[in-house]
Amino acid sequence: AGLWTVFTLGGVGSKPAPQLEQCSPLANQSLLLLLVLANLTDAPDTPNPYRQAIMSFKNTQDSTAFSSSNPHAFQINFNSLYTALCEQQKSDQATLLLYMLLHQNGNVRTYVLARTDIESLV
């Protein structure tokens, strides 16, 4: 496809750019950077702080107290995250982030399983 685009100079017959890259290239690059940083391998003496943050962040709407025992802990609005992931499911990067969150963060997994509109994600 790339060679055909060069021959036609991006004209007729070329594939359009994905919608995510057209509307927000900074968001797309930020998501790719987040995925790379979170998937770096751990060193024997120092664990990956990005992976630890991904594995442990909590919902801002959670009624339990926020403990700061983990130096990489933070809170995010899960409803906004869920909505954004549902809107961007045509993007491979967003799907990979969702997959990683469901498998590595129990708080996100519990939230998604408790949702009644899971069909919008699927």
C-alpha cells in the first residue's frame, strides 16, 4: 500500500489515514508512547514504574480512601476512560491499551465487568 501511495502521490486508490490519526496525531503518539513505556522489561533490581502505575491506578469515583503507599499510584475517572476507549475501538492502539488494562489492573477489570452497557465496548 505504501508503494502504491508513492506511485499515485497519495491520489486515487490510496487508503485513507485512520480516523484517529487524522483528528488527533498528538493523542495517537501519546498512546503509543504510553504503551511502549508500560511494556518495557523490568530490571532485576528496579521494576518498571510505568507498568506499576498502569497496574495500580484507581477510580476517582471510588468510595474507598485513596492510599498513597505506592509512589506510582494515581486516580483517573473510569467513566471517561471507558467512554474514550469505546469511541476509539477501531484503533489498534486503543484496543491494546484496553487489553492491557483488563489483564493488569483489577480495578479497571472490576469496573468494566460491572458496567451494564458492555455491548458498546464489544
